[in-house]
Amino acid sequence: MLIDPIKFNELEVVLREKGKLEEFEKESGEILGRAMITLGEIPEELKREVLKDYNDKEVYVFNCSFDFYDSYLGIALEKQSLRPISSIWITDQQEGSDVPSQDWIKFFVRVLAEYVINNDGGFGIPLYIFVNDDSELVIEPTF
């Protein structure tokens, strides 16, 4: 489930009113799922391992949730270099949830690389992502 489905739905209504989603679907096909990348926290059971050489103020934690999984992905990046300091972890949102497939883990890493790591030190969060079998539409907040 999405970390913030209410915010996502509000954005989707606005995008539909403006015709942006219809335009995407006309060019790329029907939207089949949604994903959201947000800032998060390191799960308590991983904090010691992840932060062994850092403190909380030196890292960003990114989570990726989906409307088609009841678990989400997480990773910690060092703030200065935006380099990973942890492996990707999976957090169940409901007990016994299916875990995201390798394809969705790779998707998370790719979107982070494109919209956060390679973005000259600035980034907008949350990222709202509409996906189908062939492409995605990423909506990034602008300031």
C-alpha cells in the first residue's frame, strides 16, 4: 500500500482534471500501478547496523511504497555524497506481505539515481509515480 494514499489520490485528481494522465495513457498505455518515494526512517532493528559509522543527521532515508504490494523498500544514503550506506531493506506493512520483486527493487534504485542522486544535490520529495508495463510517469514537486 502507498505510504500516503490520500496525498497520492489528491494529486491524481488534479492530474486527471488537467488531462496529464490521459495524455500519458494515450502515449504509453493504461496506468497499471502507482508507486511513491518518500523520506522515511531506518527501522529500529536495523539502526545499529546502518548507522555504525554515521548518526541520524548525516543520512537520508528513502522509502518506496506501491499500491500493489503491502510492503515497502528502504535505503539510507549519506547526505553529502548521496551514496548508499546500506543495502535495501523490505518492511512489511501487513504481516505476511508479499515482498517486491527484483524488478521493483531495480526500479526503486533507478528512480533514485535519476531523480535524487544525479540531481546536483537538490531533489523534490515525495515522488509520485504512475507505471504500466512499458513506462512510468514521475511527478516531482517543484519549489
